[in-house]
Amino acid sequence: MKDNTAASAMRPFVVKSLAILAVVAIILLLPQIFQTRFAQSLLNQIGIAVIFALSYNMLLGQGGMLSFGHAVFYGLGGFMAIHTLKMVNNGVVPIPTELVPLIGGAFSCIFGLIFGLISTRRAAIPFALITLGIGELIASCALIFPSFFGGEEGVSANRWTDVTLSPLNFGRAGEVYLLIAAWMLVCVFLMYLLTRTPLGRMANAVRDNPERARFIGYNPHMVRTIQFSLSAFFAGIAGSLFAINFEIITAHALGMMASADVLMMTYIGGVGHFFGPILGAVLVTFLQLVLANITHAWLLYFGLLFMCMVLWAPNGISGLIMLHEPVWKAGLFKKLLPSYGRALVPGLVLFLGVIILVEINYHLSLSTNPESPMSLFGIEISAQSAPPWIASLLLMTVGFLFFRKAAFQVRDAWDEVTRRMRKGEH
Amino acid sequence: MLEFILLSCINTLIYGLLLFMLSSGLTLIFGLMNVLNFAHASFYMLGAYFAYEVSTHIGFWPALVFAPLGVGLVGIFIERYGLRSVHKYGHVAELLFTFGVFYVVNELVILIWGRNPVAYKIPEMLDFTLMSAMGTEFSAYRAFMLLISVSMFAVLFFAITRTRLGLIIQAALTHPDMVGSLGHNVPLVFMYVFGGGAALAGLAGVIGGNYLITEPAMALNLGPIVFVVVVVGGMGSLTGAFVASLLIAALQTFAVGFEVSLSDLLALWGVSAPDAGGFFHDLLRIEISHTRGMMPYLFMVLMLVFKPKGLMGTREE
Amino acid sequence: MPETILSLKGIHKNFGESEIITGVDLDVFRGERHAIIGPNGAGKSTLFNLVSGLYPVSEGRMELKGHDITKLAPHRINRRGLSRSFQTTNIFPKMSVFENIRCALLWPMGFGHSFWHLCERKKALNDRSRMVLEQIGMADRALMPAGALSYADQRFLEIGITIAGGAEIILLDEPTAGMSRHEIERTVNFIREVTEGKTLVIVEHDMGVVFDLADRISVLVYGQIIATDSPEAIKKNEKVREAYLGKEAV
């Protein structure tokens, strides 16, 4: 009897450990499965983005702090890392490449503490403004301190050194992937544990009700400052890995647009669940690299996706997934599927119309010769003739009308499902 | 030297009033709706592009009227069908929404007008030197910009102090919690104020776009400065925004003229800076004119640290 | 003479032109249950907000256990052993009931801003959280989001958060506001139970609750305390009758 309970208590632990081991194994084996150069580069960037987005969510999701300047710490960490690499190259200091991110992270953490002290007295709008100001301040500093930021062309170094802890020397992209993956696993694990520490819990409490937190002994300013500098630490690690991966870093890495990227990436993934930013980082980085090769309009689609999330899915993709969890458990998911299917088709039609409109406009405004024919989905069309315009407007109108109709059906299906789940409870 | 001061004063006035045209709308929107409109500079950009489009087809004078109206309509549309529906999720969601608008408008402008600056020119009628004093030329267009800014200021002042809507806005600015209890159609007031603020920014774009430059980066370049103005002036204070506009303009305009660095100062004291290179080398060699870009932000950060209410603000939030 | 735990001397508070508190002197003794009553707008909640550090005082001196706390921030006053509740429900609505209580225990149990301990692994912390939950009768709803509780339960949770840390002096601001007769009775018993051996200062409108609970009563009228005495003496006090009980006699 006793053995039995012990065994059943052990089982979730064993299952959990096995699942984690499997995930780690898959992550480490990914480059063996996808061996193209493009895939290598993609995997490296995803790993970096995951750390960066999770560190951003320590502010936005866990601490309720909307920052417009998080890339400052990404960039500062990156610059510190590249200078460290450079010193290793020149034989000044023998720091193994594996530990360089630690130096970048620590550097960012110190700046995080300073900027955190001055920016986190209040959250919400004042915080957003100060971080924006600090971001612009550091970005403009980049041009007048060329010895650290390298001016327009940035700073570069060579990651291929003999000073390493492991047998790897990080000459090839595949070896760098192992470094990034290892740091990613460590950082994800640490950031997850952080949410369960007294600081992590109080960050949530301060986010929800800063006034009450003051009357249980905590100073919201201090809680936010520490959370902020820890988040800067992880952003610095991500930035360092960026520097190691590309062997160059420029002031763009700490600018406003880089901050905007991580904000949108995190938000699209969803700030309400720990795994949300991971989804966001994987999805957005993937789209970024794949779509940037196909279309100029990637940033527009990215912006539109973000707007849709803000308007209709404020908890991001992870929020949408978790919304379905109780439905799935109640076995009612199949009740939703038909309405989803009916919404999907007109949704795609609408989207196709938007794509055609956007692409012909880009062709007209950006290509050297607007009269030249362009190719869209393998079809040669002339952007200056009427048919593509008419087709696009037609698709958009039809798609929109049917999508609206389907949206009502989705709502009805949801009403039905919630009613049933309530009944099931009683 | 006198010339430099005179020229800088005029430039300060022009740039400052342009900033005020943007910051007044932003301040009104923030004061009334508690929404920090990240996309405000996008309206400025749209104003310039609309004016470019209208002036190439019809002419500059119609553009002066139609472009701000068009931008105002865009603003109304965004408030009615976007901002209003995220209102229930709180201020952070509203800020995120306007940030999204900023981002998308930027890309749309590139989509329609391309990445390069467009040839939005000063109308020929105003393209002559009005007067020149002490070798400093003062073009007619600058006089025209001043005229427009001052008359806009007069109209705004009249609208706020003399009309019903203006009185509601004033009441709301000083007692933000009371907006709801004023017994007016609050969402409608919000919509008009948002549209009006957008139209003001659009007007700034019409007269500023050809004076400065009309390009897709113009919103990104000017937007943060407008935030600086609003923060320094005090969130929700129109007078503060006015003073801060001129202050920031002066700071940026006058900085250009000073090609003095720390090492020059040291040299005055008879100390010659070591020529070692590195970070301190940079620090000593920075000329004040190079800090033009960072000056407003430094000012804003210091302001928020030491006097979070701003120059004239009454609210801390 | 009993030991004074909280002492207010010549407290003034003005908001702009209007003076809300116009010179309050008050000594609260260790271990007593002290009620502050007074008509609406007398400044009772303001007084609490001053003592707990939410607003700065305009003039005067406050001492907690002999230490000056006049200029201290709320969290510092709290760390010195004073805990308060709010008139309107003030909890962490998105966090679970258990989490609400556990957060209130973190500082008193010495975890500070630690990011190197895991809450789940701290047996003493979790045991005590569960104990407080039992005490407020919510062990069965531990995992519910606090915002989903009924109004009365949220008030209970609020008191739970206030007492959880084991503060020596507890300020309750109208704990029974908006409750039904039955719930009020339950609340009074509950307050008596959880503040056993502690000092309690309570602002309350319900005279039944006040006379039932308090060892001493202070009457605050127009920003001044016109009397501090035992319940019986307060009932007989002419000035009090005139200023307060006469109008809203219970």
C-alpha cells in the first residue's frame, strides 16, 4: 500500500522529467534534422529571440510595465560581449566564449539597476514614457561615443577563438547553435523559476494592485526595480548571443525599432502565460526570416497582426490556446470546429484580397520600373492594369461579408459550449 | 554673433510653434481621455503626405484646408472603430493600440509613397525672401508659417475659452474624474477631440512637411520629441505644452551653434586633454552641437526624475 | 497606566485650502480594541490614511511603539508592525486566494525581495498560509481567483491579508460596510477571534458592532477628537450626544 502511493506520487515527477529530457534532446538535435544554412541561421535567431521575448515579458506580463526601450539592454549587453570577444581576440583577457554572455548580461544588469531606479517609481504611462526617453537617449549616445558603439558601422569581432571551456571553437554556425541552445535552456528555466520566487510573486502583486502591496510591507518601486534589472540581465544575455552569432553589432540593436520588435513579438505570443512569449518569438522570427525573402511588406503584415491581437485577442496566441483548454477537457471542442471552419475560408479569402492589394501597391511604389510585370503566387500580373485591383477589392468585400457572418456563428457556438459547460458543473 | 542669435530666435519660434501644434492636440487628448496617443506624429506625417498629394493635383491652398480635414477624419475613424473598443482593457491596451497604429501607418506610407522623400515643395508664391537683416534672410514662407501657427493658436484659444465643447474640455482637464458626470455624450466628445487633435497635427504636417522634409521616417523622428514636450510641460497642461515647445525648440536650435567641447573648456583652464583615445576621449571631444539629438531626452529623463509633474502640470499620473 | 503602542500628537492635515484633520491627539494602548466613530466626513478614513502612511501629515507627530513614524512610507510603517485594511475592497484580484495570503506573509517571514527561494519549497510559509486560510474559512476556495469571490468573502480575504503577517496593531476601516445582518455577526466574531492578543483600531459606522467590540471609543467630529472613553461613558457623554448620537441615534 505504502509503496503504491509512493509510486503514484513519483509518477508525475517521472513523466515531467522525461518530457523535459525529450524537449531538451529535440532542441539539441534540431540542427541535425534541418541542415540547410537558412535553417541554421533561423534556429540561432529563434533561440536568441526566445530569451529576449521572455525577458521582456518579465516586465510587461509579470510586472505590468510597458517598456518602449527594452532593446537598450539587449544592445548594451551585445556591445559589451563584442568588446569582450575583441579583447579575447587580442589576447588581453582569456575569457572562454561560453561565458561571454554572462559578462554582457552582468553589464546590462548594472544599467538595468540604474535605469530601473529612475524609471519604475510609477508603472503604466509614466514608465512607458521614461523608457522611451531612455531608449532614445542611449540610441543618440551611440553616435557620439564611437569608441564603444563604433559609430555607423558598429563593432565587430571574431568568435572563433581557442579560449573555450568545451572542445568546440564556435567557428561553424552549428556549434554556435549549441551555445545558444544551451543558454536558452538555462535562461528559460531560470526565468520560469523566477516567477515562483517571492520576488516573482510580488511582481505580480504589484502589477495587480501596487497600493495594497505597500501595506503588506513591500515598496512597489523596489520590487519593480529588481524585476527590471533582472530582466535587463536576461536581455543582455540575449544581446550577447546576438553579438556572438553575427560577430558584429550596430546601434540598430538598441534602437526604438528593436524595442518595438520585442514588444510586438511578446504581445503576439501572449503576455498572460509563461510560454506565450516563446510562441511569439518562434512564430515571429520564423515569419520574419521566411517572409522577408518573399515580400517587402513583411513589416506591414507584422503590424496588422499586432493590431488584430490588440483589438480582438488581448492575451495573444497563448491566451487563445488556453481559452480552449476547458472546452477541450469538457470534450466539447468538436462543437466549435464547424464554425471555425466556416470562418477560416472567408478569412483566407479576405486575407488574399489584402495581400494582392498590398503587393501591387508595393510593386508600384518600390520597384524601379512599375510597368514591369510582377509575379504573385507564381502568376504574372501587371500592377498597372485594372484586373488585379478589381480582383483584390472583390475578394476583400466577399471575404469580409462572409467572415462577419461566420464570426456570429463562432459566437453562437461559443455561447452554446459555455452553456453546456455550466450545466456540466451543476 | 548677433546674427546667430536673431536667426536662432526666429527658428526657435517657427520650430516651437510647430511643436506646439502637435503637442497641443496630444495634451488635449491625454488630458481628456487619459490616452497617450503614440500615433500622434503619424497624423503629422499623414498631413504632409495628404498635402503633397493634393498640392500636386490641385494646389497648395486647397491642400491647406483639405489635408488637415482628411487627417481629422482618419483620426475620428481610428477613435470610433479602434480606440473605443480597447478602452475597456485599460490604459496600457490603449497605448499599445496607438503604438500599433503608429507602426502600421508608417508601413502604409511606405506602401503608398515609397521609401524615399517625396517632392513636397514650398508654393512658388511664397518662395521668395521677404526681408533680410544683417545678412540673415527671412523667407516669406517662414512668415507664412508663423502666421498660420499664431492664427491656429488664436482659434484654439477661442475654441477652448468661448465654446461649449471648450468649456467641457476645460472642466475635464482640471477634474478628470468628473468627465463622466458632466451629462454630455462623453464618447462623442472624445471622438471630436481625438479628431480635432489629429487635424491639428495634420495642419502641422501641411506647413512643416515642405519646410522640413516629407519622408516615411518623419513620424519616428518627431514623435518622441513631441512626447518630451508634453512630459516637460506637464501632462494635460496646454500652457505647459506651449512653454515646453518653445523651450525644447530653443534647446535644439541654439545647441547647433555651439561647437564647444569639454576639451575646449579644459584648454581655457590651461589643461590639455590627454589624447589617449577610448571612452573618455570621446567624452572630451563631444561638441555641444552634436548633442542636439539627445538633449531633449536627457532633459525629459531628468525632468521625470526630479519633477515628475512637469513644468506646469498638476497631475502626477 | 497601560502601555501606549500608538500615539498621535497634534495631527493636522489639509488638502489645499480645506483642513480635514484639525489637531488630533490620541493614545492607543497595547492590547485594547479601540473604535473610532464619527459622522460622515469627520475624517476617520483620512486619519487611517495618515497613520498608515498613505498621505503625509501636514503637522504633528506620530509614534509607533515609541518610534517616530511621522515621515515614514507605508511599507516602512507596515514593517514596524502596523497593518491595515481598506474601506473599499483592496485585494489582488487576479491572484488566487492562497496566493493573496501568501504574499502578505512574505515580508513578515523574512523573504524580502528574494529571487533565490522558491515559494513552493518553503514549508513554514505554506503551512502558515494554509493556517490563515483555515482561520478565515476559505481553505476550500484556496485556488479560486480572488476576484471571483463573493463580496463578503472578498472582505474576509481583505481582513485575512491584513492579519496574516501577525502585525501587533491592526487598523480596520469599516470592515462590515455593505454586509447583511448575518454577515456582520459572523464578521464581528471573526474579528474578535483573529485580533486576540493584538491591538485593534477600527473605524465603524455600525454602532452595534462598535459597542459590541470596543474597549474604548474615540469620537471624531470635524477633524477633532471630542472624547475618548469607555463605551458606557461615551453613551453618557453630553458632547457626544450633541454632536453625533443625537442626530443618528442608534
